[in-house]
Amino acid sequence: MSERKDSGHIRSTGNFLFCLVISLALNLQGLIPAAIALILYLWLGFPPLWIFFTLAGIWFFIILIQLLVIRWAASRPSIPPASNKNPYSSKGYVPGGSQNSSSFAENQSDEKQNLSEKE
């Protein structure tokens, strides 16, 4: 456990069961089809009661799978950022060419010579 803390991994302090209960409470709209099936069963006797339990179970397992995927993704070690290889965003680059001013001046003189030769 200490090696995970040393490697920069943030240890989760949340309880999975608590997070599951909160997630179920926040996603109660997923129970609407099961509630409709239960109301129809109690009122009309149709559809069978097992359809209510099936719909409620599907809703529960979807929430459970989502939480397990989030927990798995959070447990993966973080990837350190790669080095910056873009020359225009590196430390030494100054817009306007102060770093490359000698090559800029050479290019300017070459262009003037080419223009004078054409005339």
C-alpha cells in the first residue's frame, strides 16, 4: 500500500457500498419502467410480477457495472506527462525570432541579392 502512495497514486477514501447507495439514489429515474410494471400488476394483474423484478434488477446491475468500471479506472496508475517536443512551445522560444535572429538576417540579405539580380 505504501508503494502506491509513493508512486503518486491517490488512494480512494470512499466506501464502495456508500457510493453505490448514493448512485442508486441519484439514478431513481431508471426505476420508472419497473414502477410502471408494478403499478400495472397491482391494478390490472398484468404483466406478471417477475417483469417488475427483472426491470429493477437490470437497473441495479447497470448502476453496479458503472460504479465498478469507475472504480477500476480510478485504481489504474497515472501516466507521467511526456516531454514537450514542440519547438514553438519550449522554454527558449521567443516570438519574433531573437533566438534565430542571425539566420533571419542571412535570409533577408539573400532575398535582397536575388531581387537585385533579377533587375
